[in-house]
Amino acid sequence: MRTRISAGLVLMALVSGCGPRLRHDAKPPDAAKIPPAQMVVQVEPSKLDATHKLAADGAFKVSGLFFKDEQPQDATVNVTLTQKDGATFRNYVVDLSTVKGAAAKVDMWDDGTLTILVPDQDDPVPGFETSNKNIKAVAVEFPGAAEPSTCYYGKDILDTQIRFALCDLGGNKPPTLRFVDAQPDAPSAAAPAGAAPTDAAPSSTASAPSAAAPVAPAK
């Protein structure tokens, strides 16, 4: 999967202050009560190829990422393979229906913390906040996509050489939770995104769990 670095990237969400909101009757957990993510990939070894990657379209589970009522919830990750120019590209998308009502707290590659809450409703749109006002985000070219997606990467590189990512930031569609093939040198090359203005996306229980600097992608 190719990754393209975006220099000086400014997330539209930080400017607009609009985006997905949790319903007002939602009761997100205190961020301090969300256990820090300690992700583990659960996949059948027989489904992996010689490079330790999924050999065909399918799914695997990631434990230690989401919690509901402080209890772990396994997240299903759907994987599709695309062939292009003699290379295999993999698209890893978290199935949000498997973690409805759950929250996650992930250490990110810029030493910030990302807090996520998936509403307990049909077709949930995740709410999220970051502890950093300036985040290191990159443009990632996903197979079959019309344009690159802006992604914010987790710090940990997991088994099968993937890392967590919050993507589709600053666009006209809801954010997505994904995994991407690890790019070990990407953090040092990534440029920080623009800082949120003081009037952007107020922090409240109606938007996402508490964290220092709220971020929400534009509708």
C-alpha cells in the first residue's frame, strides 16, 4: 500500500468545527476509565502467505483495542486484496458494527493520544478527540479510491506488520477506522497538521469522550 506524505496538511475539520456528533442521550465513558489499547491480531496462520500477510480476501480480529463497560470487545477487520502493477495491495477496514457502544484510547505516532467512541446505533459514525492540537497526518492512497485519504497513525506496529489508522479526515465523508501496512519511516517524515482555532469543535459529552484537543471531520 503506497503512502504519500502531505506537507503542511490542514484538516478541514479543525477549521470548520463540524462533523459527526454523538446523540445527546449518549453517555460516553470518562476517558480515564478507558483502558489504553494493547492490540493483538487474531488470525489463522493458515490464511497467511509467505510474507505473513493475509493471502486472500477475508477478515481477522483485533483484541485489546475497544472496551465497553471496561470489558474488552474484539473488533473485526475486513480485508480486501487488489492487484496493481504486479503488486498486491491490502485494504483493512474495521467493522464498526462489531464494536458499537465501545471506546478506544490509542497511543499515536506523534506521542499524542486518540480517544474514540463508537455510538451504539445502526451505521455508527465514530466520534473522536486527540490530545494534541497539531497532529502528524499523511495522505494515503487506498486501492480503488478516487483520491488519497488523510490518515492519523497509531504508534504500535502489530503482527502482520500493520498499524492502526484514523482515516478520511478533512473530507466530505465520515471518518473510518482502518489498519494500514506499516511504514516504519513515515512518522519522521510526516508534517504536522494545522492547529485548531480556539472556537473549533467544543469538547462535550455530546461529541466524543473527554480529551485535551477535540477534532472532528467535516461532514
